[in-house]
Amino acid sequence: MAVVKEASQEDAHARGRWAGARPAAVVRREGRTVRRAARAAWRGPGRERDMVVQSLKAAAAALLAWLVARDWLGDPMALMAPWVALVLVQATVYSSLRRSVQQFTAICAGTLCASAAQALTHDTTASLALCVPVLMLLANWPRFGDQGVYGATTAVFTLATGSVSTAAVGHRLGQTALGAVIGVAVNALVLPPIHLRDVRENLAALAREAGEVLHEVAADLNREDWDPGAAAGWSHGSDRLERRLTSLHAARAWSRESLRLTNGVLRRLRRVPGPVPPEEEDERWARVTGHIRSLTRTLAVATDDNRAPAPPDTPVLRTYARLLDLIADRCRTEAGRLLHGGVAQPPDGEARAAMEELHGHVQEALREHAGREATRTTVLGSLLLQAENVWAEVVPGAVQEAGQRAE
């Protein structure tokens, strides 16, 4: 069941981190993760609470399908209805409806194929050998999505239980349809999942981590010496931003899908979070991520003794580091605005003046470097350009205004 798919990439990174760890340490870390998730679900709305809601809805759908099939319809083997209802409480109403069609079609194919094979061979083993390979190949048909495997599993179940008569086939398909209707109805009518909060949280986290990476770079630039470890840290920081950007794109896609088929009455069945930031914000912070990656890459090249470019003088780098710190502070301010809503406000006069002053000092140092050494000039010019690019994105129009005043 796809309750929350946005966490899949984070799970993959966690598995990579824990590879080779001792079992006891892994258990402790997993325990801490579970406790954090439980506290987050208890505190208020968020991904963890959404996961709890969807899990309980799936369990309720299965129980309801079981009661309807067994007690109302009098089926002593009410298996298919709760099974289908359980797996069709998906992360969005649209995906529940789409997968219900895919799964019902796959189960029909499996049931009919198994019955036909049994009628031809009159032997369970021969029937399995005849229909399962065909159904597994059919499972790869893109129209089935990830539901195609249910055709083969249904065929195995049908042949193993020996229920291949016309009445049994009709009975099984009816149970499948019942479970699909109940699963989709529960997902649509009971707190329909609308994933708007994830976009806001991922966008704010991207802005916050952009500020953290810039602060880390600035702290290293203030040190007396650089080493490969610092360059590796910058690369890891930019990789974190890229992963966060990927999570943002995934959250935006889930947000769009969750709004399909949930207009009007269904939307009123659940208190929907406030409107998400526009997609232009995604593009803006994607550009910031690209500029920071270019900045860290330039610094990594400058620290490599086997490469021609050389880093600028230490005093200039410290000035540049202060400029990065101010830009990073602005990124964190933007993160708070994106998370809680509100209109973007320009930086206060003191911060703006400090940024413009530092920018002017770096520009002056660039002119001085240009008359002395080309390689240092190249590095400093690239660093200044990327800082200006980030500054222009987080404070639109600020760089242009600073340049006009300097003239």
C-alpha cells in the first residue's frame, strides 16, 4: 500500500548509512526513529500523522469489506473483498481509483486464465505451468502499472483452491468488485488525502538547508587552511540540496495528483491546509541549488593541488565568507516565510547595507586580482558570480540596485 511514498528516498539513504552497522545499533536507531515519528504524529498535522490516518483507513476498509462480505452477503470465505479494500487505500483518491481498475482487470485476467487452463488440462500442475508464465509476462504491460502481478497470484490461488467453476469465478470477481468499491469509497469519503502540506515543508526545508550549506562554506573559508575534508563537506552539502530538491519535485507531483477528483464535496470533507506556494518558488530554489552547487564545485577545484586554479587571498575569502553568511541568513528567513506563509519582505536596512558593502569589497578585490594573477582572478570571479546569483534569487533586484548605486 502506497501510504507515503515521499519517504522512499530517505529510507534508501538510511539503508546506505547503516550498511555494515551492528544489529544492536541498527535496532536502537530504528527505535529512535519510531519514537520521533510517534511524537511528531502526536504533536500535530504532518507526514507522520497522515501516515497514521491512511493506515487506520486501510484497516477500517478491510474490516468493513469483511463484515459486508461475510455477514451481509453470507460468504463464509470472504477473502477477496477485504484484501482488495486493504491495498486500494492509496496515497491519493485518484491513485485509488486508477489502481482499482488496474487490479480488477488483472484479477479478472488471472481468474479467467486459470479457469481456462484447468478446463483444457484437467490438472492443477499443468494449469499452473500453462497460465502463470503468460500472466507474469502480461504483468509487465504498462497499463497494469504495479498491479499486474495480482493476475498471477489470483491464478495460483484459484487453482490451489480448486474453485474454477463458473459460479466460483463469478463469486470471486464479485468479491473483488466489492472490495474495490469499499476501498475507494473509504479513501475518498473519510478524510480524503490532500497532500499540500508536504510541498510547503519540503520547500521550506530546501531554503533552510541552502542557508546551512552556505554557513558551512563560510565557516570553512574563515579557517587558516583548507583540506580535502572541507571540499568533501561542501560536496556533501550540495548533494543534500539536490536530494531535497528531488523530494520537493515528488511532493509537488503528489500535491497535483491529490487534488484530482477531490474538488467540491470531497474537498469539504476534510479541512484542507492553506494554499501551497506557487510553482515559481520551486523554480527559484532550484536555481539557488544550482548556483550553490557551482559555488562549491569552484571551491573544490581551488583546493585541489593537482589543478591549475588557485584560491584567492585569505583576507578576500574572509570578506566573501561574511557575504555568504548574510545570504545564508536571508535563506533561513525565507524558509520561515515559506513554512508559515506570508508575503516576502525585503531585508532590513542594516543587513542590506552590510551585504552591499561586502559585495563592493569583493568586487574591488577582484579588480586588484585582475592586475596580478589570472588563475586567482578566475576563481574569485566565479565565486562572486555565484554569490550574486544566489543573492539575486533570495533578494530579487538587490544585486542590480547595488550595482547602480556603485556606479
